[in-house]
Amino acid sequence: MKLFLKLTDNVIKQNLRQLVLFTFLYRLVAGIFYVKTVNGILRFSLHMAGYSYLTIGNLRAFLLHPFTIPFVIFILLLGMIFLLIETGAMVTAYHSSIYLRKISAVSIFLGGLSKAKNELCRKKRETSVSGSGKLYPDELLFSGTDPDPYEAGKLCFI
């Protein structure tokens, strides 16, 4: 177990500076964009539903209004897409580190966009149950663009 942790630590240190830079900038920019977008959508949705402001008393009527439901679904999907891009970027950075390659923050972002696009455009949607009992898509974020180092025989911890 100590050997595995030491190897994992070495892999993470390979691109740590770029990974921290990407994470900071992505969360800053995406967070500001997401908050402003959600604020604008909620204001528009309130206007379309005929409310000037939201209170606990009119919350239920507002959420069940026909104009509100599609906007709430869009807000949730937008948040999921941002998380998918960030997850794909982390996979890109770690994948590059496994092969001991340096990668820039821009390349990490572009890799995240590419992996998110691949996952959103996949036709075959299989799921499996992990050890924790949660459902996860098979080959999560490895949909053919990058070879899995474990399957390629390039990585060995022994």
C-alpha cells in the first residue's frame, strides 16, 4: 500500500503546478459564468411567471409554473456539463502524468472539452455497479480517444 501511495504521489507531482493553475482558473471563470447565468435565468423565469421577487410563500407556485421547469432543468444540465468538463480535464492531466509527460493548463482544458464532447456524443450507454453500489458509465471518460494505460500494459505497479 505504501508503494502504491508513493507512486501515486509521484504521478500527481508530475503536473501539479499546471493542475492547480487549471483548477483555480477553471473554477473561477466557470463559477462566475455559472452564477451570472443562473441569476439571469432565474430573473427571466420570475418575470415570465409573473413574479417580481421570490418568497417562501410563492416558491411552490413558482417552481411548478410551466415556464420555470425547463429553466431549472437547463440550469442543472449546465452545471453537470461544467462538472463533466472539469472531470475530463483531471483525467487528461492524470493520464499525461502517468506517461511522465508535461502538459499545459490550456491542454488540460482542451482535453477536458474533448472528453466531455466524447461522453456527450456516445451512442452506447452502458452502466455498471461499482464497489460502492453506485452506477457509473463503463469506460468513464475513456471512450476511445486515449488508450487506458492499464489495458495497454504500459503501467505496472509491481
